[in-house]
Amino acid sequence: MFRRLTLLIAAGAALAALLAGGSPAVTYPQRIVSLSPTATEDLFAIGAGKQVLAVDNQSDYPKQAPRTRLSGFQPNAEAIVGFHPDLVVIQYDPNKLVAALKKAKIRVLVQPSARSLADAYAQIGELGAVTGHTPGAKALVERMRERIAALVRSAPRPATQLTVYDEVSPDFYTATSKTFAGQVLGLFGLKNIGDVADDGSGFPKLSQEYILSADPDLIVLTDIRCCGQSPKTVAARPGWSGVEAVKRGAIVRVDDSIASRWGPRVVDFARAIASALRTLSRQPRG
Amino acid sequence: MSPAAAPERRASNTVLLALRARLPGAAVRSPGASRRRSGLWFAAAGLFLLAAVVSGTFVGPVGLGVGAILRDVASHVPFLGVRSHLTPPESAILWQLRAPRVVLACLVGAMLSSAGATYQGVFRNPLADPYLLGVAAGAGFGATLAIVYGGGTALGSDLLALAAFAGGAVAVALTYAIGRSAGAGRSAAAFVLAGVTVTSFFTALQTFVQQQHAQSLQAVYSWILGQLDTGGWHDVLVLLPYAAVSAVVLLLHRRLLDVLSLGDDEAASLGVSVGRVRLVLVVAATLGTAAAVAVSGLIGFLGVIVPHTVRLLAGGSYRLVLPLSILVGAGFLVFADLIARTVLSPQELPIGVVTAFFGAPFFAIVLRTSRLT
């Protein structure tokens, strides 16, 4: 009788395990190679950091990411395969990299630059699903949504719409509101002076004369590290000392890596803008 | 005149007459008539430059109004009692952006065109441009090093200009050293080949450094495409002494260019010290080119388009071609810059794109004409 009972319990347990596990047990990738700095940030933020084996040479955040000399810009398929990854996340596909990795039977996930916050959230969700961290991904997206909404609410919105100039490089390339960064600026109700000149790429080169005559209220500098720009260099440019943003010191410095990625640190970008708008509202208009 | 120069002057006068007889379709004219004709060409070139400067000042992405601009200019003249109606931003646009840009375009255009004309004469190669001896590649390499290792050097900064100038000068010195040591004869062709070698070498170095530091690509590419708008009056003042020295030296030697264009042996037999003259001309032209490249990046095609256009219109003698190239080159770059900033306004095209746009069909035209000296 005891034997029959044990058999029954064992069968019941096996059935329960089978039902709970669903179909054959899913194995999530444990040797992930990320060649996209944004994907690196996403992976660590959703809790999949332990599954990341190697990241490219530009992935400098978070600090504990296993940085290697792999290049996401000019990737070497052999070098990547040498790590024996089971998943490679890339940003774009140069030199038929995807085809090469497929030949080596390695799974590739392509996550191109996001054009909107919705895109960015979708990519985080995708990474969560692929690495088995769906709850983590969901939580991250919720956190980002909440924080950005709170920052937008906290930033003052004056009666007359403020204009903004988002500088991508010191030869006056700008990010219009069609870009990821431009969309975040748009959330704050700012009018982007680059929109008039958009040629579809989202990054037109503006004429300096136009910038001076548009007289933006806020300048966002995202060319700090690459090109040595700062509020001081902007004020020193010939003719710029009369610009509204320069006169009131409303020049926001955003680190190049934050401005060019679409990961969790977009919250930091929003925070910098909100803080600048709060400071600006406390000063009377010149 | 020094004893050394006297035979050169005599030689060049004889040679000029002989040259004019040689050129297809040209009859030997009396000195009076040819002087009148050259006077006409100078007047035309001067008018062209004036028209360019005026349009460059009055026209731009921001419409200031001709009357308002004239009033503002008059308000700077003392004792006239005219007050300007421009707002401070508009005044800043006119005097801090547009005016220095037009002047810079004049200087850069003049230097690149005269350097191109000089190289075409010195190396007897109709397609020689100011970058023939490796200035472009050397300056590009210097600029890349400054951008990558200069701790985030801003575009338009002095360090960048210095590095570009130094790179260009080193490249040309290297070309000259290789050319001089190349076998017997030290011919013009040897220098051209040395220039190709040095250009390839520095281009390869530049590409290597850029690839190692991919984040510098945007900044370097922007510099390579050329820019006339980041410097303001500062760049104009930096460039002015180099432009003056280069222009004066080249203009003083323009008759000798005619002699050199006959050939090394012929020139030597007329009493011209070929090696010395070539060195002086190359140094002067390179000085001007390196300085222009240092402040405004690599603006191409100018050094070929302008001298050839001038030759097509006014004949092949460097006595005319050199000063006319200076005037027409200045005007041409001002017009090109005007197009760059108005055709897609308020977007701006890099100046290198506009000159290339003119340059490509122009090469086709040059190939079909017969007067290529």
C-alpha cells in the first residue's frame, strides 16, 4: 500500500512539474555579447547582467560591464565567434555581420536606434523576453515612464512657449524633434528651432545666422566630450553673447553618451532639462 | 635690380613674346593693345569680386534688408549722423558672422586659386591643385591628431589650426625632400610622384587613427568638408599675414613662372636658377595653402577651376593668370559660400560640397579644351 501511495505521489509530482514547466524547459542565453552600448545598459538594468559575457569597447556604462576590445562600429565576426556566445545584440548590420553570425549558428538580435520612447521601451521588453527577465524589463519600463512623467510635471511651463537648440556638434548640426532626444525635449513643451530645417534625417546642419536670429531660450549641448564644448566656449563664439540662452546661462550640458543612447539613462537627460527649466523660470526674462 | 634678376627679366620678356606666338589662335599683338586688353580683364575681375562681396553681405539665410544694411554701414562712418535700425542680434549677424565670413572666403579663395595656378606652372601639370604636394593629407592628419588627442579640441580652435598647419608643412617638406633625392634631374615629375607618395602615407595614417577612435569621425569629417563660418574675425586676422606674404611673393615671381613653364632645361639656358625659383614658389604657395587649410578645412577644386577659367578667358601668361586668379578666386569662393548658406536655408551645406558640385563638370570641360598650359 505504501508503495502504491509513493508511486501516486511521484506521478503527481512529475505531472505537476510538467504542467508548471510547460513544454520542454526553456534555456535563456547565458553567454550574451552586446555590441550596442544602449543594449548593454538595458541588459544590466533589467537584471540580466550575469548573463552578459562581453560588451564592445564603447559600452562604458555600467562600470561593471565586461568591456572588451570588440568594436560595434566595425565588428570582426571571427573575434565575436571566438567568445562562443549564444546571443549577440547589435545596433546595426555592417559588412554582412548578421549573415556571418548566422552561418556560425549564433542567434543575433538587431536593435537599431530608437526613434521614440515607445521604441526604446519596446526594445527593453524584447531584451527581457529573450533573456528571461520579463518582470525586470516591465519594472524598468514602468520606472522610466513614472520618472519621466514626474519630471515633466515638475518642470514649469511658461505662458509663451520656450525655444530650444539641441547642438549635436560645434559645426551646428542639430537634433530635431523627430529624433529620440528631440522627442524628450518635446515632452517639456519646448519648440525646437531645428524643425524648420529638417531634411528628413533628423540631424540637419543649421546656419549660424539662423540660430542667432531664432534666439533660443535654452541650449542643450551634447558635444561636450567629443568636441570640447561648454557654456564658456558657446558664449565666446562671435555674435553668440547676445543670445537669450547665453545671457541667462540656460545652457544644459549633457554627456555625449547619455544623449546618444536610448536606454535607462534617458531619465538623466530629462532630469537635466527639468532642472534647467526650473532655474530658468526663477530668472526674469532679459 | 640685382644682376641676377636682370637676365631673368630679359629672358621672360623674350619668352613671353614667343609664348604668345605659340598659343593657338593668338596673334602677336602690339604692347599697347595687349595692355588695354589686360586692363579690361582686371576691371572685369575686380567687378566680379565686388559683386560677390556685395551679394555676400546683403544676402543670407536671415533677410536683413538692403536698406537696413546700408544704414548700418553708414552709421559706422563718423560724422555722418546716421543711426542704425538693426536690432542687436541682427547687427551681430551682419558684423560678427557675415562680414568676417565674406572676408575669409575672399582670402581663402585667393590663396587657394593662386597656389593652384602656381603649382600648375611650376610642375607644368594642368591638373595640379594646391594639395598636390600633400598639404591636404598632412593637414588632415594633423587635424585628426588634434581632435583625437587634444582633449576634445573644439572645431575652430587655435590648437586645431596649428596642428593642421604643422601637418601640412611637414608633409610638403617631406615631399620636397623625397623629390629632391629622387634620382637624376630632380624633375618636376619627381616632385609630383613624391607628393602622391606622401599623400597616400598621411591619408593611411589618418584613416588608421580615425578607426581607432571612431567617436572622432563626425568631428574629423566636418573639418574635412570645409567651413568658413566658425572663425569670425579672429580667423581672418590669423590668416591675413600668411595671405599677404604668400600673395606678394607669388605675384613678384609671376614672370618667372612663364619661363619655368617652358621646361627646366630651357629655363636654365635662359639664366633662371630653376631649383631656387621652384623652391621659393613652392614655399610661398604652400604657406598660403597650409594657412588657408588650417582655418577653413579642405576646400577642393578651387585651385583648378579658377586658374583654368582665367586662362580660357585671358590667355595663358602667368603675368595675367596669377593676379586674375587671386581676384576671381576670391569672388568665386564668396559666391560658392553664398550658395552654401542660402540654397537650403536655414540648413547649410558644407562648402566643400558646393565647390565639388561645380568642380566635377568643370573637369569635363577642361579636358575638352586645347589651351591647357
